[in-house]
Amino acid sequence: MTDLGRLSLNIATTKKLNLAEAVDGAARAGLPAVGLWRDRVHEVGLDGAAKLVRDAGLRVSTLCRGGFLTAADPAGIEAAMEDNRAALDEAAALGTDSLVMVVGGLPEGDVDLAAARRRVADRIADLVPHARDRGVRLVLEPLHPMYAADRAVISTLEQALDLAAPYPADEVAVVVDTFHVFWDPALPRAVERAGREGRIASYQVCDFNLPIAADALLSRGMMGDGVIDFAPITRMVTQAGYTGDIEVEIFNAELWDTPAESVLQTTIDRYRTLILPHLH
């Protein structure tokens, strides 16, 4: 295995490339894996997407995304269930066992976080049988607290692990994403627990840029450009026993306007400098 043997390009990092271009770019750069987004998969069709990745000799590290489980009305609940069942089917067809779940924020006009979190737990229970049948894990992603109202009522790794706890680790697992968890003083304990329970399904890396962008979703940055210390988090994840792919997932308008070949080379350089030395 080369020193890039665990590095995966999450194709959100090169958003302006279509799926064929992103897969080709990752393969030519020597990466062994890609993290896919469903919208790009849908553009070429499920069979076409699977063939593109297979023909390039790559693997799919994760599929993004399922989730948005907080609806309180029957129609909203059924729509979420239908979409997530489809996402699980797609993950299985693409050859990944990890469907990343962004659980959803508060429905419009709702301020009851506790109730929204209970609905997430209920929907996970509803989805687990389908996930089990497909051999795909529901991979819960805690998001930074600034997204609690609109994107994810789960803000900490501990919360995600508590939601996963009723189920086997091969059915419900978690993502450790540096952008979302670096701030958490309880992170060492939570990562140790996640490793002990065998629930770390993905390690995603990018930096936290300041000032926060007008669109907070675009505050992710290339490793080394922001405020995150990657060494201790990477050591935590490694010591917890995680040996899977490491996805670079960045939403950043300036990066999207940069030629993809340059972005890929910088990704590799920063991975080798900031991540790789702490994987052993």
C-alpha cells in the first residue's frame, strides 16, 4: 500500500467537476477511493456511477447523504423514509457499506430540540431493518452546533453514539469529521468510546476557516488553512482502532474556483504533512 492508500476524495471538494471528471481526477492523482454524493450519482444513473468507479479501479468510501429525519407530520415522515430507503439501496449498489446521515434540523416554526431528537431516534429505528437487509450502515454525523437549528440536531459525537447504542455497530455507526468536532472538550472520551464500540465508520478531514463565511456551510477549508490541530485528533482516531479510508471533504467557494488538479495536489501534500504522520 502506498502512502496514499487510505486517502479518499469526497467529490464535494471538487464540486464543479461532474462525476466522471472527479473519478478520473482521483484515479490519475493516485487516490484509491472516492466519497460520492447522491446528486452526482443521479446525474449519470446508479449503474453508470458504479461502472465509472469500478472501471477506474477505485472504491467508494461513503455515500452522502441520507438523513433529514426530523419531520413531525406524516407526509414529511414518509417522504424521509422513502428517500432514505432509496439511499440505502444506492449505497449497496455502489459497493459501500456506509451511508452518511445528516439527521436534519428543526422543522419550520418548531423550537423543540428535544422532540426533534426523539424523532431522529424513532426514524433510525424504522430504518435499521432496511439498512440491515442491504448490508449498509447508517453512519450518523454530528455537525458543529452552529448547524443545530437547520441541519443537524446532533451536535456532539457523544450524542451520535447514544443514538447508535441500541444497535449493532455494523448497523449504526458514526463519522468523526474534524470540522464538526474539533471544538468539543469531550472529544477524546467520545472517540475512545466510538473505537471501543467499533462504531467509527469514517474519518473526514478539513479545516475550520475564519472568519466564518456568509454562508456558514462554506467555512470548511483545506487542511492547514484554518484553526484545527489535526495531530491529536488523528492520533485519537488511530488509537481507537480506525484503519479505514480518510476522506477530504471541503465546501469552499474559493477552492471550487481553483483548478481541480491543483486542489488534488494540495490535498495530497497537506494529507502527507498533516495527517499521514499521525496514522501510526
